[in-house]
Amino acid sequence: MRLVLLGPPGTGKGTQGKMLEKELKIPHLSTGDILRETVKKSTFLAKKMAKYLKRGELVPDETVAEIIKKRLKKNVVSGFILDGFPRNISQAEILDNFLKEKGICLDRVIYLEAKEKILIKRLKDRRICFNCQAVFHLKSSPPQRDLICDYCNGRLTQRDDDKEETIKRRFHEYQEKTKSLIDYYRKKKILVKISADGDKQTVLKRILREVKYG
Ligand code: AP5
């Protein structure tokens, strides 16, 4: 199974990606997670990428495409769940060509949607572990101890791009660049629209129903 998770910030791509990884036993590859790990380093490239992430803007296509191709090489046959890639038509074409060279294609693109009001609440109260990147939400999935990660005892922090101004810019980037992928994949007849409104388990069930029986 080769899946892409698509949707505006906060729809739960990362959350569902991790749950689907367990259910379907295929790896979840998140460009956001990979880039956040990369910018922790003190290289020239890391510093350059950090600026894009902090501003809530897309990192240049070539940089992200190289990262994702490297990771996909290991998983391309057995299957994968891509979260955060592609983000625009140019990245979608890069992915199509890469898969075509291997003689395969995507099975489904899961488009998660919910009202912006709900998404903003999710993003403002999200906290992530600085150490292992586990994701929490202060109300819907709080850690057992205040601001301490349940999995590694790491410190929970707010993502730089979850500040109000940057959230607005990320929604703008989504509207300007990523939304056009809905039509791109609809034309290929692999787009599945799923409501991301509801608790995590409810959304997971909706996705699994489509992926297994749709
Ligand atoms: P990325 O990390 O991909 O950010 P995003 O697309 O904005 O998505 P988010 O991670 O904010 O949200 P999500 O949908 O994963 O929601 P989550 O599951 O965490 O990218 C970050 C940056 O990296 C970009 O801005 C860009 O700079 C760069 N980048 C990444 N990919 C790139 C690419 N391909 N090209 C160029 N640049 C790229 O959930 C959110 C919160 O809600 C959590 O607290 C969670 O616990 C909670 N929650 C989730 N589901 C539910 C639910 N059903 N009910 C209640 N709460 C829920």
C-alpha cells in the first residue's frame, strides 16, 4: 500500500500517519519531522532550512525531494505513508516520475479536511517532545506529567511555527501551493476525501474503511 496524506495544517496527518503505520505495518515518512530533526544540526544547510520552517514557508523543492527520495528507496516496494510530501504540483510530478522509474504508482491520496476554526485550536495547543518528536495536545491528548514526554521523559515545547502569525502564513501557503493537489489527484482518480472532524480513533476508522474496503 502506497499512501499520501494531504490536508491543511492541523488536520492530523502526523497523528494518523503514526496510527496507520501500526495498523498497516508500513513506514510513515513525515517531511516535517525529518526537516525538524535536520534543523537541530549546526550545518549551513540546517540553518538555511530553519529560516523557512520558522516562517512557515515551504523549503525549496530540490532539498525536500532529495531527502524524500533517499528515504523512499528503502520502502518503495513494501509500501509507505507519505505525510507532508508532495506539497505542490512540482513535487507531485517529481514523486510520479520517481515511482514510474520503479514501475509503481500511488494507491490512494487521503485528503483530510476540517474547519479552520478547529484546526487553529489543535495547532495552538499542540506540544511536541524536543527529543523524540512525539505529539501531544494540551486538551485532547495531554501528557501524563506536565510538559514531560510520556515516552522518553523529554521536554515538551511548542513548535516555532505554531505561533499565531506563523499559523496564518502556513494556511496561506497551503491555499496558494498545496490545495491545487486536490484536483491533480482527483483527475488521477486516487483522491479520497475524509472528514478529520471527530476524535483520533473515529478519523482512523474512516481512513481504514476507505483503504481496506473502498
Ligand atoms: P509539517 O510538519 O508537515 O506541517 P503541516 O503540514 O503544517 O502539518 P502539521 O504538522 O502542523 O499538522 P498535522 O496535520 O500533522 O497535525 P497533527 O497530527 O500534528 O511541515 C512543517 C514545515 O516543514 C512546513 O511549514 C515547511 O516549512 C516544511 N515542509 C514540510 N514538508 C515540506 C515539503 N514537502 N516541501 C517544502 N517544505 C516542507 O495534529 C495537530 C494537533 O491536533 C496535535 O496536537 C494532535 O494531538 C491534535 N489532533 C490530531 N488529530 C486530532 C483529532 N482527531 N482530535 C483532536 N485532536 C487531534
